[in-house]
Amino acid sequence: MANLRDPVIGPVIRAEGLTKVYRSGPVEVQALRGVDFTAAAGEFVVILGPSGSGKSTFLNILGGLDTASAGRVWFRGLDLTALDDRGLTRYRRDHVGFVFQFYNLVPSLTALENVALVTEIARNPMPPAEALALVGLSARRDHFPAQLSGGEQQRVAIARAIAKRPELLFCDEPTGALDSATGIKVLEALTEVNRATGATTLVITHNAAIREIADRSLRFADGRIAEEVVNPVRKAPTEVSW
Amino acid sequence: MVIAPLRRKVLRDLRRLWPQALAIALVLAAGVATLILGNGAHAALSDTRARYYADYRFADVFADLTRAPLSLLAEVSALDGVLAAEARIVKLGRPELPDLTAPASMMMVSLPARQGAGLNRLHLRQGRLPDPLSTREVVISADFATAHGLQPGDGMSVVMNGKRRMVSITGIALSPEFIYALGPGEMMPDPRRFGIAWVPRDMLAGAFDLEGAFSNLVVQLAPGADESRVIAAIDRLITPYGGGGAVGRVDQVSHAFLDAELRQLGAMVKVLPPIFLLVAAMLVHMTLSRLIALEREQIGLLKAIGYSPRAIAGHYLELVLLIAGCGILIGFGAGAWLGAGLAQIYARFFSFPFLVFTRDPAVYGLAALVTLAAAVAGALQAVRAVLALPPAVAMSPPAPADYRRDGGHLAARIPLRQSQRMLIRHLWHWPLRTGSSILGVAMAVAILVASLWSPGSIEHMIDVTFTRADRQDVRITFATALAPAAFADSRHLPGVMTAEPFRAAPARLTKGSRTKRIVIEGRPSDARLSRVLAPDLRPMAMPEAGLILSEALAEALDVRPGERVQVEFLDGRRARVELPVSGISVGYVGLGAAMELQALNRATGDGDLVSGVNLQLDPAQSAAFLAHAQDAPGTSFLTVSDLTVARFRATLAENITVMITVYVALAAIIAVGVVYNFARIALSEQGRELASLRVLGFTRAEVTGILITELAVVVALAQPLGWLIGHGIARAMVAAFSSDLYRVPFVMGPQVYATASLVVCAAAVLSALAIGRRIGQLDLIAVLKTRE
């Protein structure tokens, strides 16, 4: 892992003075207040914080789903803040994988087909079956979402997110809708994927215990990064007390 | 005023769903409008006719004869079942006006001695009736007067019985006898070339040597009288005087054409409104089902806090009734507007003194009731689902759609892109909705196919009738059948290149209990101008003795080639013979029978006679020809094929353009309504999936493409079905429109299907564009952050 964090290669993603203001009529909500952030290649970062602290907004802007009011974001040499909708779509398509709390699988496609949905439009994908194997779901490849448990559905979502071999993997509350045993399986899948693909992984969670599996954890409060902790040693998901 | 919360929700739902609600309302409106138009026009036409007939004492029985003494009238009047009888002189004359170069005819009808008495009374538009003792004064028909700018006080000359007479116009009038005023030998009314003049009896008697005699009899029946018995009794009385056989209203030209129009309207009412109401019911069902699925949790909540299932079901019904109410109101407006337009077309075609387009509340009430019933029927199934759900179940989200049994494995084996797989499985998963959407779009195609075929078949009719069968440039019809010398004379008229004689013998054909009164036309066996065509459109050789019947006549008499029919000739020596049917021919106008000329003359026993001549002319000399031919002593009237065809085309083109515009608009309403609603529902269901795809890196165009492809599949599948249904409707219309007056050939070319599909596809593309904008506005983050 050390060489992946080599400063010569530099950060994969970098934000400077990131600010986001939502306006709804006369009401103004300051979601982000000048966030600076960098992540190195292959780094696993956990983001904590109460609801409304700005962590989802932060992830959405980094993932090209939302735009900043001020400040800038670079993916390697690419200035995301300068991109239009078409450019952001291209960026998501080529470089970013997403995992959400509610899986968002296509119900009319099987597990394998859900993964293939992405590999069909990716430049350098892995075979869909390989992605499913990475999350331990080879046996369930021909099942439809309605036939899978929540944890299994989330693992399909992870396989779908990483099958394109993204440089960035963004997960918003991936275990939020799951019980602890299932949650651990999902986290295992995430750490395994992070190890195997070297994708820089950012995971938002409400569960503070999860930070121990990361290289680094950030705590958001009131639109800012209030605390940053680097773990000298990463725990395995099974070692985390839920 | 306090509005109950549920009612407030109805109003807000309506505001939120307005494009879908409007689409449904418009389809309902189209149903209401066609119901009102069809029923209203039918009622207007038949009521107006009935009132006109009653007020102006339209006769029930009509008979032409050669010459009968006026004393015969007393015998007719004394017949059982006769309420009133009138002896008239009715003869053709030829009007001469400076602006009239084409051949024209004027029907000269004698007026009763006592002004304003008698049958078939006139409705005076302008001026006054002629002085009964005058030898110059006439009243002319309103359409002819308008066409030539004639006013009371104007004079004109009319050639009567070969002599030119100056007449002066005292009035402009209408008569129930000539509501549809068709000139002799014509296919469409042409007020420029055909008019009616009502003339004092003595003047006509003088002109046509009929002093103390009459040539036409009209009879009004006593209530409850048996028409056929009276006709038989009249025939017995008039036969010795050259009576050609009395007929009832059914065979009176003007009445028969009105009947045909009424029957067409009746057919329209049976076909169009049910289509719209069916489609509307399907749309209501589709849209409401989706709305209820989306509001499942709210419904659970309402039940949990104590609203009764009836109240909740009533809430959704209220929404549907509100939409139906809007549709009904729009339909009322459109129906009244279209009705006024149709009344204008009638006014152009038919000469009525008044035409009130009915505002009969029963017509509107029935339309509203039927429409509400269709909308509620569509809603009931969807609302039933609300009643069944226990609150606790309703409040939890529905289980994810299970695609296991939807032919999933079949679709997995076919090499497809995943997005294509999605749309196939999605369409398959909702078979009812997919099916009804396909059916809906198919109905739009069908309406178009069923309306667009007519121009092609009219062209076919013209082609068969005028370029294959009756190829003469002009037909001269003599006032009475003449010796062959008249034919020889006509060959020497200027510009005549080819001439062929014909004999027209009115006859009654009987087979078993079926009887038809027709004209048997005799032609030379090697006729080159006026030919009889076999069903494969090849000219038929004239048999030596037998009859060739048109398909329509053969069907009406139920005879086949080889069988024999009784023939009773209705003029001359009135011979009765039995003749074999030698063949069946095609023909679209009237009921026709043909024989070889000499064979016909033998059968009638009248000797060698011709009724007229068919001619081919040198175009350069046609003006000279017309001038001479009109003045030739034997000539009764001329029929110029080019003028007949041009009038036929112009009249139909005008009406068909109006009709097709209306049908295209109606079909577009259905197509837009169905496609838009289908797309909105698909978007509502798949919005989340489509947003997920956008997050995964699918471009806006790719995501829009998925939904559009789904629409395209529905629209494409609907085409062949629509063609099939349209074909069926068109065939039924052909059957419904066919009468003894004319038959419509069924000609359906590929361009009809292509045009229908093109119009519907254009409407679908418009709906798709509206949906495409909505996909662009999908909020990616909001969709992903929430549970469905």
C-alpha cells in the first residue's frame, strides 16, 4: 500500500476551499464552509458526522453528482469545478463508482446483468463475473434483486460500482439499512475491493466504530472537517465492535 | 368555506397531474364530441327532414307517365289509402344564360291551379308565386338562382320541347322534392348546371302539348295505408297511359340520398365514440392504478387514522369524475362547434328551408352519462385495490417488483444490451398496461386507416367508371326512344369521331319474392365506348340473349349466372319476359343491368329503337358540337363526362378534406393521450432506475433513449394491430355505406397504412419530446437518498 501513497504520484482527488450553499427561496443553508481535502491513490477514508454536517454534500461534489458554490476540486489534473453536465457524466462514467444506502439495483436485471449494465459502457472493465466473485456472490449471479437479501443486494451494488475499475469508490451509508452481521460482510467486501483494485475509497457512515478499518477518518461538523485521525494500523471488519 | 382535507387533496392532485389529466380529458372529449356530433347530426337531419316533409306536404308515391287525361286523377284520388293526389306536368327543359356554356338542364314542374295548394309545396325564399294564368312567370330553385346570380324580376330563356321561350322569374323557392337536387345523368348535384323551375300548368301544357293531360302523378297516403297496395293499384290505372311504374319515397332520388347520408351518420356513431370511450377507460385505469400505487402509504395512513375504505375510494373516484367532467365540458363545446360545421356542409349539399342543429338535452345528457360510465369503469378496478389493503400492509413499502417469472431466463439467453433487457422485461412485467397502451395506439392508427382509404377508393371508382367502362366524351339522351335514323344523324354532328347507340329500357326485375326497378341498358355487342366490365375489370362481351347484372343488383335479387329472372318492361309495349342471367359486372353507381342492343329490342318487342348516343369527340370541335347537339330536335339532355367527373371530384375533395382533418385531429388526440400517459407512468416507475443509471455514468441521451425505446416498441407493435383493426372498420364502413344508389369499392393501398402510421408516430414523437425534458430534470441525488 505504501507505494500507492507515494507523493510522486500525488493525490488522486483534491479539494480546496470547497463551499456549498443551498438556496430555497429566502432561506440559505450553508452545507459546506471551505473544506480542504486530499486523498492518495488506494487510500481508504471513513467520513463520520451527524446528519446535516455536510458529509453527503461533500461526497456528491467529489463524485460529480453536485456542483460547488465556491472552491475547487481536482481529480488528478482535471478541474471538476470547470466541467459541465456532459463532462461530469464522463467523469463519473470513467473514474467513479458509487454505492448508496438503498442499493439502487435495477429490479428487472439479475445480479450479473446489473454488473454488466456498467461494464458495457466502461472503457476497461473487469468481467462482470469477476466483480461478483470479488464480493463473494458468484453463486447468486442469476438471481433478481427481489430474490436477494439486503446485504446481498448491497454487495451486488459494490460489484457494480467497482467492475469498471474506478480510481474512486464513494459509498454513502452502505451499511445504513443493514444489521451488524450483514454490515460486516458488506464492509469486508469493501476492504477486499479496496485492496484488490487499489481504488481510493471514501465511506460515509454514522457508525463511529467503522473508522477503525480505514487508513484515515474524518469527522464533519457544521460544514467543516472538525477532526482528522490517521490509523497507524487498520483493523479487519470482523474485529470491529459494531 | 371549509374544504374537507380529502377534497383539497383531489384539487391538488389534479393540479399536479394536469398534463396527464388533460390528455385523458381530451380523449374523453373526443368521445363526447363524436357522440354529440353523430347523434345530434342524425337527429338534426332526420327531424328537419320530417318537419319539412310534414309542413310542405311531401308526397309518398311518385309516378311518371307519358300522357294521361286529367280525368284519371279522380280515379286515383278515389283509391283506397290515397289521401290526396295531384296530377302534374314534369318535363326537362334547357336553360339558356349568358354565363352558361356547359350543357345544363332545368326540371320544369307544373304548379297547381290554386296558389299554395297541393303536394310538395314550395318554400318561397324571395318574391312571389307565378300568376296561375301567366304564360311567362316562373319560380326557380334557390341553388340555381344563387349559382347564376338570378333575382326575382330577372328574365331568362328556356328551351322547352325544342322551342325557346322567355320566362320571367317571380320568386326563388325550395321544395321538399328536391332537397338533394341531382341533374339527369349526374353523380353529384351541380347547381350551375341543374335547376328546377315551377311553372303555371297552362304554360307547360302549351309547351309540351299536354292540354287536358298530365305526365306525372304524386300521391299522399292516408295514415296507415299500405304503400305497396296503393302503388299496385296506381300502376293498374296508369299503365295504359305509359306509366313507368309508381315508386315510394325509398326510390325517390332526393329522399334516397338523404337516407344514405343518415345511414352513414348512424355508422359513424356506432364506430367512433366507442373507440374513444374504450381508450379513455384504459387511460383512466392505467393512470389511477399508478397514482394509487404511489400513494399506497398515504392510503394506509388514512385508513389507520380512521377514514373508511369507502371514503378513500370515493376520493379517487372524485378525481376521476372531475377529469371526466372536464372532458365532457370540452366535448360539449367541440361537439357543438363540429355540429355547426357539419350543418354548414349539409346546407351546401341539401336544400332545406331551415336546418336546426339540435340542442336536444337528451343528446348531451346521454353523451355525458356514457362518458362518466366509461371513466368510472376504468377507475373501479384500480380503486378496488385500495379497499382490499389492510392499513398496516399499506403503510409498509411494496415488495420490490419480482421479475422471476417474466421470461427472464429467455431474455437472458438472447444476446442483448442490459438496457434492452430492462425494457423488454419491464414491458413484459405489466402485460395489461403494455397491452392496453398498444391497443390504444392501435386505435389511433385504426381511425386513420379507416378514414384515409376513401380518396384512393374514390379514384378507383372514377378510374373504373370513366376510363374503363364509360369512355365516351358525351352522351346524348333523347327525350323519347327514337328510330335508328336519329343515331345516324348524330354521327354527322361536328367533331364526332366515334358514335355508339344505346337503348335504356326501364324495367322491373323479379326473382322469387325480390323485385328491383331498374333501367336495362342495351349496347352494341362490340361497344368500344360504353363497356360493361367483369369483376377483373376486363370488358365483357355482350351475350346474345341474356342479361348482365351489376354485382349490387345480383346481390339485391339474390341471383347467380345461369339463373333466370322475370323482366317486366315499364314502357312501350310493356312486355313481360323471362331472361337468363349471363354474367355479373362491376359498377359503383346505381343498380345496373345490360343487354346486347338488338337482343333488348327483341325482348321489349318495340322494334328497332335507340334512347341516345355515346360519342367520342375531337376536342378541338367540342364547342361547335355542343352548340349543335343541344339544339338537335331529339335531344333531351347531354352528359359531358369531364364535367361530371370534375364535379364529382371537387365535391368529394372538399368534404373529404374536412373529414380527414377532423379524423387526423381525433387520432392525434388518442395517440398523444396514450403515449404521453404511458411515458409518464413508465417514468414515474423507472425514474429511480434511470437516475441510478445517470449516476453510474450513463449520459442524459442514453437514459432518455431507454425510455424512448420502450415507447417506440409500444408504438411499433401497435402499427400492425392498428392496420388490421382499421382494415376491419373500413370494410364495415364499405358495407354500411353501400346502398342501391352507389357502392364504394374497397381499395386499400400501402400508402394508407404508411400515412396512418406516420401521423401516429409524429404524435408519439411530440409526447416523447415532452417526456425527454422531464428526464433531463431528474434530480439524481434526491432519488438516491430516498427509499421508493
